Amino acid sequence: MELSTDLLHFTSAFQLFLQTLALTHLSGHYSVCVVRSITDDVRLEFPRAIVTVTLASPANTTDTTFGDRLVRSINAGCEGFMVLEGALFPFLDHFRSAHEAAYFRAHNKRIIATVRLGPVARERLLQHDTMEVTPNMLLVEVNESEGMVGLYTTKLSPQEPRGIVAELMLLERLRLGEELLLGLPESIRKFPNKLTDMEGSRVRLSTLPYPPCSVANEVPLGEGNARSTVPANYSLQADGTEILMVLELCRRHNCTLEIELVANSEWGQVYPNGSADGLIGSLIDRRSDVAVAAIYRWYNWYQYMTMSAYTGRSGVSALVPRPRLLPYWQTPFLSFPPSLWLMVAVSFCVGTVAVFLTEHARHHIRPLSGSTSHNNRLIDSIFFMVSLYVEQSVPLPNSLLAGSMLLTFLLFGGFMIGNSYAGALACVMTIPRYEKSIDTRADFAASGMKWSGPTVAWMNSLLMAEQPELVTIRDRYEVHGGDTLARYSHTRRDMGYVHERLQYGSYALESFINLNATRLLQPLKEDVFWEQIVTACSKTWPLMGYYDDLILRVQQNGILRYWELGSVIRNMGLEIQRNLANARVQDSDHEPVKLRMAHFLGVFFILFVGLSLASVIFVAELVVYRANSNLTTKQKVQVISVD
């Protein structure tokens, strides 16, 4: 009877102790989940919302598995967890998968769990793969026979060659009694925080070579600032604006950065069967905690990861071929635009017909004296109009007033056209003319030009675009290998190449754009679209909150500008940046030049065409004349023979 009374008193004191722990350490959370088995019984009076999750499915719910119920509780806003003894290991088994399936993301997860630490349970707990992502854990070991509880937390240490090793660290042993009603001991008034000093534990990062955002080069073992995620006989020297952010985080929290360079250097995608590759694949397969390489807020990635605060702005645009100097043989035709040439041709034809009809009517009304007939030909009217346009003298008969008025206005029009052409030609011959430049997004869409990159991930931002220009540009995007694109950038003038401009003006380029290519290409004057650069993180990465805080501090202090410029200088060089930044700045080739023999190639071209056509027509006339002469001779011979 006395034993039962002592057990009842201990149970009541233990319930009160758990409530005190919850009020002390979990009251700052939006809601708290109580995870228990059917046999566990705990009643908490808590100022926050409480969601109870049981191992067995209640009769009035449609959930079939414990994992489904845990996902629903996380989506209800659970950030703190009170896990009772019978549900601890099922909870740890489903912790990662449930958080990966949930859409709610909490950064400051805390776990208070009751446990009986026998040898088997202790070993199973310390070997569990969830220990690395649940450092904020407080374990309460119950000992009813002695009326005491032991408070433990986990201690994570790096393990060689790779990985972590977990240990249990005793915080306090307490005898449950009335003295605890006055408050918790000093040693457990603050929740054990292992993230302030991680003692060299790893942070796994996946990336690809993409300067100036992310760079990782192999260096001799022990000389770099990071190491590979798999054991190797080299270290890594990491650089780039985004990796520097993670390195700063590790400097503050005493962690070790491990880097995985993804195969094929691609951002990757998730396939319908659930498999994934590239950077997103490393997160889904739990090979890394964070992924960096100018990743955007892609909605089709969001369900698989947590997005950090934005680390920069990126404007995505296209590198298009620079306009070339027009060939000199086109010089005579550049004085007028095509529309004006069309109007000149129309006015020429109308004037020719008017002159022909006027002359025909004049000879019919007032025939020339002393002549019985006059052969008014169309060719005469054509040469009359040509003479007006080239400002040559022409006969102006005044025997008919209407004809005189027509010819006067035609003379004035030809004078204007001739002088306008001469002035424009002088400008064309002294100031170099270039091909039409593609300057804006609208120009690029109207040009019919395709654009390309090494991965389809660039188009993730335009999957839901509805603007006609963006839809047209998206549909013209092509994916080619790096070697093919390197060749195209030097040989093809009907294709653009994707690139991005970072927050402080630097150009982030794919590896196929080299120094020589930047001399042949120029960026558009405006972005095709813009995005915010984020870091893709695992939903269970415990440093997420600290990382977001660091990003905001770096942004507001302007440190990112310094990092960006330094990374560009170290990994890309400034000549490539200058070539692109100055691609549209006028140089000496745009200034007036002295006339050279090359400027007259157009005149010689017209002369050559005229001589060639005249020669061909002359030969044709000779052939026709001789054929007619032979035919006339034969007819005369036949007439003589008949006579």
C-alpha cells in the first residue's frame, strides 16, 4: 500500500515537473506537440496550442499511419515536441521523413523526451541517424524506485574520416519533491544549446563551379578552408559570395565545412518517379544540408527544401552577338531606310506614268509643226524622271499649261529627293554604319533568335509566365553541352547565351563564355527576368535560423558588395567583366572617318552591275538582230526564186 502511495506521489510530481520543463523551454513556440503511445498519460496546462499525436490511430480519424499524423501535427505549427517514453523511437524514425513531407517549416525545433536509458536503448539512441539534425534535445530519465530523474542532452563530435559521434552528457540529477515547486535548478533553466559551439561538427554543402557565387578548388591536404564530403587526399579552397556566407557561419559556430561537387555541374531536377539529380538531388537524398550556386526561388523546388533569406538579386538576360560594321558595297543604299526607298520607287513610277500620259496628250492636242507623226515612248519618260532625280537638265516644253505645271512640281520633287540623298550619303560615308543592335527584351523576342544554356533549370522561373514576350523567349530556349556552346559562341550569330547580372553589377557566366567570346558578344540593356538568389537548405537543418540572421546582417552592412568584387577578381578577372560592361560604350570606330577607297565599293558595285547587264543585253540584241537579218535575207531569196 505504501509503495502504491509513493508511486502515485512520484507520478504526480513527475507530471508537475514535465509541465515546468514545458513552460520553461517550450512556451516560446507557436504550438507544442505531445507525442505518446496509448499507455502513456500526461496532462499539461500550457499557454500555447497543444497537438496530441498517438502511435495508434484514433477511431475518429482517417489517418492510417503514425507518419501521416505527425505530418499533420507539424503542418499545424508544431515547433516544440514533448515526446513520452513509449513513442520516442518511432518519433525519431519518422522525424526526418515527416518534416520533409510537411509544408510548415520551423527553424527552432526543441525536443523534450522521457526515456529509460538501459544499455540497449542508450546504444540505439546514440546510433540513430536523426541525432545530427536534433541537437536541441533534452532527455529526462525516470527512476521511480529512487524517486529521481536524470536530465541528459546529446553531445555531437566530429568523427574521422567523416561523420559524427553522439554521446550523452549528464546535466543534473534531481529528486522530485516540494523544493522543485520553487523553480528549476540553475543548470537546467536554460535549454542546452549545442549550436553556439558545434566543436567542429560538419556542415555538408553541395555546389557546382559557378563564379563568382561558388568556387571550390583542390589544394594539398590540410591547406584549404573546407574538405570533401568523402575522404580524399586533398582539401578544398572554397570561395564565392555564397560559400563565404557559409564559411562565416562556420567561423561563428565552430563547425567544419564539407563540400560535395555535384556530377555534371547541374542544378538538377526532380523526375516523375521521385528520383532527382544535381543540387536538388543531393538535398533530397540527404547527402547535404545546404546547396548553393545562384539558386532562385523556384516554386517546383519549394516542396523539397527550405529557402533561406535572399542572398542577392540576379537579373537573367542574354548575351547576343555584337553588331558588325556593314559592308561598304551597301553604302549607296544606306542613305534611305527601306520604307523611304519604297516611297521613292512609288513616286518614280507615278511620275513616269504621268509624264508619259501628259506627253502623249500634248502631242495629240498640239502636234509639232512640220511633222506628221511623233513616236512617244515609255523609255523616254523613264529617262526623264531619272534625270530629275539625279539633278540633270531636262527639256521642259511649255506648249501646254497643265504639262508645264506637272513638270514644274516633278522638277521640285526630284530636286528635294536628290539633295536629301546626297546629304544622307555624305553622312553614311563618313560615319560607320553597323547592323541593327538587339537592345531590349522586345527586340530579342522580335528577332527570332534562339538562346541557349547548359541546363534547363534557367527556365524554371518562366514555367508559369503568361506575358507573350516571355512565353516566346521561353519557347526558344535550347539546351546544349558546354563544348557545343563554346563553339557556337564563336561561330554562330543567330543565337544568344544565358547569363546573369548580380546585385552589385558583376556578371556571372557559364564556363563556356571565355575571354574571346566576350569580345564578340554584348548583354541586353535590360533583364529578361529577375530573381532573388537563395540558399537551398534541408528542412531539418538546425542552423537555419542562425543562417538567416547572418544573411540579413551581411546584407545590411554592405559586406556582400565587398565579397562579390573580391570573388570576381580572384576567380574571373576583371577583363571579362570590362568587356561586357563596356560592350555598348562608343569607341573610336564610331567617330567620323576620312574617305577611303573602300567607301566607293558601292559605286563600283553599281557600275559593275550596270556594265554587266548592258553587256548581256547588247549580246542579246546582236543575236536578235542577226536572227532577223538572216530571216529577211531568206525571204528575199525565196521571192527572187519565185519570180
